[in-house]
Amino acid sequence: SFLGFFEDISCRTSIPAVPRRSDDRGKRLFNGHALSGPMRRDQAGYFALNAFEAGAAEWRSTAPCGAWSDECYIGFYWLSHQVAQVPDSDPTVFSTLRVMRRASVQPHCILLEQSVVSGHFAQTIAVQFKASVGAWQTILTRSGIEGGQVQLHLPAVV
């Protein structure tokens, strides 16, 4: 499974989504957090952050998903205010400036790769976003999706 975000409608210019891992002790560059649900049982290694890293293990929901519900979800929220710790030191070590803040990102295309095994992929997908305050807002819903890779072209959000 893979989930990628892109600046352009043709899914060519990637928007980095580098999730924070719980085992990196805050020293690895990251620009946000992966989120997913439901969390009904042990994840057994199917962490949401895996969907954002090439060659990582896959992500799966931890419970069956209803055909027309938002029970199962995967997403990412971007953060800012992380910089290199010491300019001439190890380039993989980063630190956080005070408190990380949510960053505003507006993808125009999402590339989703999911299982091709019947019953193991979402046939209906809703793309949602959340402004700094307020409820989640749906900007795109697509039904009749087959397994495999799909591009979701998003409208501009004002």
C-alpha cells in the first residue's frame, strides 16, 4: 500500500510526507504525523506511517470497514518548525524549534495504491481536510474503485 500527495494535477511533483516514527527519538527529519483507524486491536506492524515510506511494510485497517462509512481512514497532517541541529554535523540529525505547528498544504492529486484482492481494498474513497479549527470537510468522493493504483484529482480549496 502507498499514499502520496502531489502539488500538480498530474501527480508528478511530490509533496513530502515524512512521518515521525516513535523509535527515532526526535532526531530524524519529519514533517508531520500519519494517522489511521480504527484501532480496535493490536496493529501487528500495520502502522499508518508505512503507507508513506517506499519499501516499507504495508498498512491495513485493524478491523473490517463498512462499505459506506468513514470507519476506516488513513491520512497525514503536516507540521513545521523543524531544522538541522548543528549546521556542520550529521546531516540526518534534526531538532524542533519550540513547538511544532500545523502546516498548510494543498494537494491537487493523491496517488493511492491498495490491494487487488477482493475484500481487501476500499471501493469508495472520500478525501477530507481539516482547517485549523472545525470539523473535517469532504472535498471529493469516488465510488466504484477497483484495487490497485488510483489517482484522485482534487479541486482547489478556497
